[in-house]
Amino acid sequence: MHVLITGGAGFIGSHLAERHLAQGDQVYVVDNLSTGSLNNLDAFRGHPGFRFAEADILEWDALDQAVAWADRIYHMAAVVGVKKVLEDPVAVMATNMSGTERILRAIQSGGWNPQVIIASTSEVYGFNEKDSFAETDHIVLPSAGRLRWAYAVTKLADEFLAFSYARKYKLNIVVVRLFNTIGPNQVGHYGMVVPSFVRQAVQNDPLTVYGEGRQTRSFCDVRDTVVALDMLAACPAAWGEVVNVGNDQEISIRDLAELIVQRTHSTSPLHFISYKDAYGEEFDDVTHRRPVLNKLRALTGFMPEWGLRDTLDDLIERERVKNRRAA
Ligand SMILES: NC(=O)c1ccc[n+]([C@@H]2O[C@H](COP(=O)([O-])OP(=O)(O)OC[C@H]3O[C@@H](n4cnc5c(N)ncnc54)[C@H](O)[C@@H]3O)[C@@H](O)[C@H]2O)c1
């Protein structure tokens, strides 16, 4: 199979590339390396089935040929992470909406019907105060133009772009609402909590918890996420649908911090800071982000293999190895 991955030098995209190369597929990655890194591709850059283009999806001149070559497209390129969104909302709007539209137009005009995964996010559920979220739940977004929600709005626009193209041109597109994903290659610079906590705990530094740490999240290991995406792309009943992808085990951020300290045998204290200090402005955080996974399970039978503790132990060990190498 020929697999095109936009944003394939990023966290999730690099795991998709690895999985498909291991399956014997040909993999073509395009990435502008804005948050992604060539280090994430090191393990397979010399692989005969692998090709990489450093380019912006808004301008990449080989996009039409690459789309026509592909049997499967994972559209993962996006400006991601709350910090980035607050720093540069214009880039978020452009990349996340125009980039997606450009890909969909290329697919439609290519006259060939590849399987397509469009990455959306649990952030689209917005400020809905339910404690778990099914695909049919209402989207609740504050109306006062708070830029913190720009990312959710662009991803929602992507969903509607995808549904419009799928409906009008009968394209084989699945929109996936990804919930918090963790694992190797994820970095903490852009506000991702687990890599930040692991780095702080391994170095015996204080773990920085925003607010009181009572907000809960459900973390899915990326090595499970890519299995679910692969299953969904190949599932005709999922084409034209939106599907939650994640793990439904839930933990508060405070308990997560304590668990990481415990598993690292670290002496790190927890350091609580306000959202205002963290983001430089008032910030609407959501209290729960737990997926209802009935639709994913009914379509694919998917069950995650990685538990939170296994993922954390793996990440802690990788961080220790990295620190030993750097010393
Ligand atoms: N990681 C999560 O928990 C999570 C949760 C929900 C949704 N998602 C979605 O999954 C996708 C992948 O996220 P990730 O966590 O791997 O983030 P990431 O930042 O590691 O990956 C995004 C990749 O896109 C690339 N990119 C950004 N703008 C680009 C452009 N204009 N042209 C080409 N490449 C560009 C970046 O360099 C990066 O490699 C994103 O669409 C994101 O919105 C991720």
C-alpha cells in the first residue's frame, strides 16, 4: 500500500510511518518541521520504502502527485498545542483550515478514491461540562471570541470540510476525534503535560501543575492510537463518519503528577501555578475529557493494549537513557 502522511515528522505521524513501514508499505511523509523533528524519522530515513519532503502543505508543489499516488492518506499536519495557539492564532487558522481544504481539493480532483483519515480533536467538544463525550454530544463553545478556542474552531471547520467532500464526492474519509495521546516522540515544549512531568520528575525538579490539578484527562498510548486509525481507515462502515479515538481510563492531573513521581522514585514536589501565570491570560480549562468509545469498538473491535502505568514506565526509562547520553 502507498501511504501519504502529512505532519509525519510529528509525534503521532512518525508512529504511523513506523507502523506502515513495518507492514511493508511505501510511506511518503510531508512536514514543514515547525513542531515535528527529523529525529522522529531517524530510525527509518534510509529505508527503501520511505520518502520525505520538507514542505508546507499550504504551498507544497508535489501535493497533487503525492495525493494521486496514495492509497491511504493520514492528514495529521496542524498547528497543535495550547501555547502555540495563543502565540500565533493566525498560523493556526491558516494551516488547520486552508491546509485541510487544499488536501481535500487535491483528493477530489485526483479522480482516485484513497482512504483518508482527517485528524480532529476532543477539543471540539469545547466547554461542554459532561464527564464523558460521545460523537452525538453537543459542541459548546464560548461566544466571546476567546482565542484559546481557535484550535477547536479550526478543527470543527475541518470536520465539516471533510463531511462536505465525503458527501458530495463520495470520498472515503473518516474524521477522528483524538483524545489526549501520549508516548515516545511527544515533546513538552508546547504545553503537553505528560512529557513535561516525566522530564521534571526524572530530574527531581518540581512538577508544574496548572490550577489545583482536579481536572481529569484520559490518556491513550500512541502505539494504540495508530492501530485504531489504521483499522478505521480500512473500515467502509466508518467512511463519512466521525469517531472518537482514545482510552477511557481517567485520571486527575494531580493524581497523574503523583503517579509519575512515585514511578520515578523521584523527590520532586508538586508546584501549583494559576492558569494566568501559565498562559499569561485567563484561560478556560475543561474539567473532564473522557471519550465514549462505543462507536470505535462497534466499527473496529479496537481495544487498547497499553495501560497508563506501562506507558509512563516506558517514557521514564527513555527519559533516563536520554539524560545519560546527554551527560
Ligand atoms: N497529540 C494529541 O494528544 C492530539 C490530540 C488531538 C488531536 N491531535 C491531532 O493530531 C494531529 C497530530 O498531532 P501531534 O500530536 O502529532 O502533533 P505534532 O505537532 O507533533 O504534529 C503535527 C505535525 O504537523 C507539522 N506541520 C504543522 N504545520 C504544517 C504545515 N503547514 N505543513 C506541513 N507540516 C506541518 C508539524 O511540523 C508536526 O510535525 C494534529 O492534527 C492534532 O491536531 C493530537
